[in-house]
Amino acid sequence: MKLTRGEFCQFNLTTRFKLLTEFGQHVMKKKVRMKMISIYKVFDFYVEVYENIASRQLEKVEPVKNTNILEVYEGL
């Protein structure tokens, strides 16, 4: 299976996360306030996952538009 960034965005939050766990590779994560933010590499792009630590709920699963954001994660 191979999806483009646009095709990935057509799925709902839960399906996007399932695609990440099945086809993606966890790259790195960081904790910001009460959120755990993870980066996954899937297909030919990166995806940011925001999870609320207290409620353990997914809040956002979105492709990274600017890969310069990955520099923020380095060294954490």
C-alpha cells in the first residue's frame, strides 16, 4: 500500500493513526506541557501525532508540511 499526503488526509483521525501503526515508523517524540507529540515516517512523508497525556486521547494526526519542524525534535 502507498498513499500520498493528500490521500492520507482524507481519512479520519482513528484511521490515520491505524495507518501509522501498520505502515509507519516511529521516529521521535517530545513532551510539551500535557501533550506527547510524536513524529512518524510513513510512505514518503512525516506525520505529527498529538496525544493528550492526561486523557490519553488523540488530538491531532497531521502530515508535517515543513520538514524543518523536525529540527525541533533533535536532541530531545
